[in-house]
Amino acid sequence: HESPNLLAAISKAGGLKDTASDEVRITTNNRTYNWFSLMSASSVRLENDYTVFVPKSDAYVYVVGASQSNGRVDFSAEEEMTLLALLGKLGGDPSSFSSDVTIIAPDGTVKNVLLDDVFRLVRHTELEPRSTVVFSDGTKRITVLGYVRNPGIYAFSPKEKTTLPDVIARAGGIPDVVRVEAILVDAGRGTDQYIVEDLKSRTEELPDLSFVYVVPVPAVSVLVLGDVRSPGQVVVDSTDTPSIVDAIAAAGGMNETAGKVTIIRGSEVISSFLAEDLGHQTLQSIQSGDLIMVSRDEERFVTVLGDVKNPGIFDISRYERVSVGLVLSLAGGLSDASSSGHAYILSDGKEQVVDISPERFTAVADKEVDRGSLVFIPPQIPRSFFVFGEVTNPGVFAYTTGINALEAIIRAGGPTQYGVMKNVVVFPGGIDADPRIVDLDSARKSGDTALEALPAGSIVYIPRSSIVNVKEILSIVGSSLSIVNSALNIAGHRLFWGP
């Protein structure tokens, strides 16, 4: 004769467990009741075949990374859901846990907590039901970049120190501490800046995901042009303020012909001095973007080019007076090939022409030449004549004074079997001359020795037909001359066919 009610039913079921929820549900009528309200109010009457469901409490968290304690951890209704209470439930030595804890709330919110703050009661961290608490394995990953021997990301076990000196040492250390401008450290609380002298005093441990950057003293990049061994863009690395001496050394040093050094910054000349005074310019600083011009001392040299045995640039500083004869002797004299007989002397934009032919050389050998001048001896282009058409060896031949058309053809190996000697076309002196038709067949048979001598540059053409088409011959000769002249230029005007 018991009165069926909710409290009695729960009592007959052995009572609620510690992990039971505060709410009790009657599934038949889909009604939910708070357990504590049932204790203070009249009980709920139950009908026959009612079903009572007591769900498990949602006062729990999931633990990850805590060694053997991974998984779900439940809290009773009387227990506080805090991080400190969770650590008590997990048990073990508190020092065995990583100092870094990540709490992920059910809504996805992430919160990072330091256990040191929790143990010192500096921070009271409540846990939301159904949160996930992640304990790190204690490994710290610290990035070290910049002026170290082995930049990269390094992992430190919980037993390894992560002070700033230890972290830099793991990255191979600093190659040269004198070249360090600053050390930047981001440990998650903003960026701190130190100098090398601060390293010994930095004994605090860097946390996981810290970032260290060793800033080197910036290198200076300048453009060095002119009379240096390796002109171009150079980078100057110096422990002190880079100087003009460092920049020129980076460009391979100055040539012996250097005379003046000028430093240009933007559009302004910063400094200018004689090359021989470079050793006294160690305090002359430079900046990135500077232009350094090393100009040649033109007054010390004379340049000789052209038809001489040893063309080049010659130092004349030890001579009190410079003459045509001295300049040519420095260049080894005229080459074996006969020169044009003239020397062109260029100085300060002005040109002089000096006759250095054998009959005049004695008179001009003592003529003074300005320092810094360019002396050019043009080569003598050899005189020649050309034979084309139906001959055995057509081409260009060295000219001999008094040679005639018949002799020219003989020099070319004579006519082929197709050559028509009655209509030989001759261009006296070159292709611009009016062509002449010469009957060399009759002259050859009669032994005529009174044929007209050809001037240098003449062209002799033996046609294949008795009908002479001058326009067609001009086209053929023009093409042949173009090819021959190209060959002459390549060979330096010393290319001939025939004997």
C-alpha cells in the first residue's frame, strides 16, 4: 500500500550516484524535475508504467596529454570545477605537469594558462562543463634566426634549459659578436631588445613558441667604377663604420694607373682626393648607395694604337719630355707591315697629323707629344687588283706596278675553256670606273706587248658569252667584291690568292 512517488522510486533504485545530474526526467509525460527541489517540496506522484530517467551529470572535462590520466574526468555536484581541482583529481607530482595548459571551451574558445600562476594562486581558473584541457608534453619549440651559424626551429625537452644564451648556443652561436647590432626576443608578451653584453644576465627561461632574431650590423653596398681591378657593385662588411679604403679593397684595389678618387652621394660630391692619398682616408666613411669613381691619371700615360709592334698604354711619368720618337719606341716601333706613313695624335679633343714616312721621320721624331695623348698609326692597306669570271682561280691579287689585263688573267691561272677572251671587261681602278671591252684573244695571238697598264684596284672580268651584258656583269662583280672585301677585313688586308 505504498504511495508511488518519485522520491520513493529513486530510493528503491538505490539512490543517486555522485555522477548523477541535478535533473530527473519522467519520460512518459516528458516532465523534468530538479533533484534539490524534490527534497524540499512534495514528491511527484507516479502512475503505473511510468519511466524515470536520471541522466549522468555533464560536470566533466576531457583531459589530453596528462600521461596515464587522459580521458574523461567527472565532477560531483558538490565539487568546484576549477583547474586546481582537476589537478587534484589527476594526482601525481605537480612538477610532472607541463607549465603550459590549453583550455578549449565547448564553444571553441581557447585559453592558455600557466600552471605556475595557478599553483601560486595568482589565477583562479574555472572550467566550463564539457571543456577539453590539454597538457603540453613539455617540449618547447623556439625559433632562432638572423646572424647565427645554424638558424632554424629547435625543440627543447623539459629537462633542457631555454635561457637566451642556451637557445643561441643551440643555433650554433654567433659567428662574430662584434658584428651584432641587437638581439630581438618575442616570448609572447611583446618584443624585447637586448645587446650582446646582456646575454650573460638573461637567466629566465623562454617559453614555448618563442622567437629570437640576432640582428647583424648592416652591410654597406656601394658602386665602384673606373680604374679598379673589379669594378661594379660591392658589399662592404666591416665591424666598424665602413670606409672608402674598405670599398676599394672590395673592388680588388686600384690599378697602377689610378689618379683620383671621388665619392658621390646622390648628386653631391662628398670627397675627392688623389689616389696616392688613399691610405690616409681610413676615416672617410661611406654609405649604401654611394658611387665611388676612380679616374685614371691621364697625365702619367700615353696610348699608342695601330700599326705598331706592341700597342698599349705606357707610363711616361719618368720622362721629362715626351716625343713622337719616344712614343713609337715605347710601342716597339712600327710593325713589319709598311704603315700609311702618318701618325694621328689626339689630345684635349684636338687632332694632329704627323708625317712619319722614312724620309720625314728624322725631322719629326723630336716633335713633342702632350701627356695623356692618344697616338694612332693607321695600317697601310695593301694595293691589289681583282680577276673574276671564267678564270681558273678568280679572286684578289697583290698589285704589281705596270701589270696589264692579260698578265692579270695569267696571274689568276688563265681562262677556263668557257672564257671568251675577245670580250674581256676591264674596270680601270675599280668598279666605279667606266668599263672597257678588250680583245685579249687577238693580243695574245699577236704577242702584243703594248697593252695598257692597269692601275691598282682594277677589276678584270672574263665573260662566258660573246654577248656582253654590262649591267649583268656589274651585278656579278659587285657581289664578288662584297665577299672578297669581307674576307680582306677579317684577314686584316693581308689575304691574297695566287702567287
